[in-house]
Amino acid sequence: METEIVPLDRVAFQLGPISIYWYGVIIATGVLLALILANREGKRLGLPKDTFTDLLMWAVPFAIIGARAYYVIFEWDAYKNNPSKIFAIWEGGIAIHGALIGAVITAIVFARLKGLSFWKLADIAAPSVLLGQAIGRWGNFMNQEAHGGPVTREFLEGLMLPDFIINQMYIDGTYYHPTFLYESLWSFAGVILLLLLRKVSLRRGEIFLTYAIWYSIGRLFIEGLRTDSLLVGDTSIRIAQVVSVLIIVIGTTLIIIRRKRGYSKKRYADKSNKS
């Protein structure tokens, strides 16, 4: 007789009638650790105290708006006849590329208002953002979402995964690719890479652009395994893959052009806060 596989409880704890979900706890943990990492590096490189705390206060709401807007735009058919659902973010439907677009635009405006270099802020924040993404994917794990296509238990056991991951990938009678794990591990590896690049003291802006390229390479391949991708119209083209290719091309081009034209003479370790 087979043992029944029960998914992990999504509720972390109760505060009276209020349920606190693991998804929120994990996301909050990722944001907090990312902020600590950015603040420490910002202080070392001479940024005003609490620069990233102030930036976070603005970036988070606009990232959420960007994430939701991005999703709604590409799923418009599901919302055009029921516009009130556009704001029902608690029902799911956000996209990380939209969040990043919202956060980057916010950072550009913030940097100009504060008289700081956007590229310096972006370089310092890059490992923190990727760390938050790496941790945040475990929220998807708890929700049994953002997974890939069907696989066998033998396949998952062949990856040497612990039982708690294998069992959580058993959804409605089927095992699935733990794409959340693939992306999380790729992101953690990227954090290590970016931290090492800090010691090289690349030209200003290049750590951020390396982050964008690194994440996009991983997302390009992992997205092909997922079952919940946003698609271009009625085609089978995955939007996240198209965006990833564009980011890789644009990021690489910017590094080359900024070097050739001398737009990036300052180095990462330069304590000047101007562009």
C-alpha cells in the first residue's frame, strides 16, 4: 500500500484569525537579507546612510505595480471583460520581468532626485536583487507553482533531491520538474559570481549588466521547461524567453559600447557618488 503524499502546509503560523503564509515569510526574508547586503556595501563605498532603505520603500510598491501590469497586459483577454480583477493580485498573476522594469525605472528616478549615480546604485544592488530572487523562488515551492512539465519520481530521485522537495513536486497525482529549484540554484551561483566580480572592480555599470545577462541566460533555458508561461498572442512563443534574449543582447551591447566610447571610465570601487 502506497503512502499518501501530503503537501507542505502553506500557512506558516496564525495571528488570531489572520493566516501568515510561507510565501510571504520567504519573500520578506529575501527582501530583508538583500537590504542588509546592499546597505553594508553602500556604506563601504561611501553612499549616504540608509540610501537603499529609502530606495526600497519606493521600489517595492512600483515593482509590484510593474509585475502586475506586465502580467495583465499579456493576459488582457482574461481581464478586458472583468476589469475589477486587474487589482485582485491576491489571486495570483505577477511577472518578475515586470517587477524588475518597475524597480529599475524607480531607481533611475530616485538616483536623479538624490544626485547619485544610477549605475553605482545598480551595481551595488545587483547581488542583493539576485539573492532576493534566489530565496523568493522557495515561496513558489511552498505554493507548488512555477514548476515544469511532468516527470517521474525516479527522475527526481536521480537528481539526488531530498524527499521533501520530491514530495512537494507531487501535484494532483503527477510529479513535476522543480523549475523553482533550477532557477534558485542558478541565482545563488550568480550571487557568488557577482560578489567575486566586486573584487575585480569592473567599470561602473558592468556588475549590474552582468547580473541582467546571467539571470536572463538561466531564465531562457528554464522557462522552456515551465508550464505556466505567458505566450505571445496565440503562438507558442514564450514572452519570458523573448525578453531574456533581448536583455542578453542589449546588456552585452551596452558593455561593449560603454567601453569603446569611454562612457564607463569610473570603476566599481570608486567612492564617487556621481555618474
